[in-house]
Amino acid sequence: MSYTKANYEDVDAVGGGLHFLRDELDCVELGFSVLEADPNWSGKPHDHAEQGHEEVYYLVSGGATLVVEDKKLDLEPGDAVRVSPEDTRELRNGSEESTFVIAGAP
């Protein structure tokens, strides 16, 4: 049996509160990240068409809006949204701190 264990708090955050765990966990295809978003934080609009990666955004705590193409999806804790690789997405945090789990793979 083979496994790798990591704690996201032991991984340096990129761009504020984004902890990329893919390398730390030795993942081959799965991207796995934890985002601790400050109030009113917004991510940049992006897609993963070139890489062919779909993503799932799971809101653990707080409140946010995920914009997929031009559709605004209000999120509350427990909500999960899958986004196709070619769709543009932008995460916009609400007025309180939020925590997300983001997973992506081809």
C-alpha cells in the first residue's frame, strides 16, 4: 500500500491563501488545493482548456460567488460545483473569510 500525507498549513500559500497540495501529495494527475480567502477577495478569470482539466470547487465555510462564463452561482457551505475545462471561471469571495477545497484533473 502506498500513500502520502500532507497538511495544507505546512505548504506555503501562493497569492495570499492558496495552498497547492499536488506536489506535496505526489499526485500524478489530480490537482488538490485549499484556499483561505479573505473578505471580498476575487480570483482572476481563467479556464483550463489547454490542459483539459475540469475542476470542482467545494465551499467548506463562508460564502462566495462562482462566475462560470456569465452565470453567477451563489455558494453556501456544503455546495460543490464542477466546471468544464473550456469554461471561464472566476471565484469571488463574500464579506467574510471563506475556505474552499479545489480539485482538478483531466
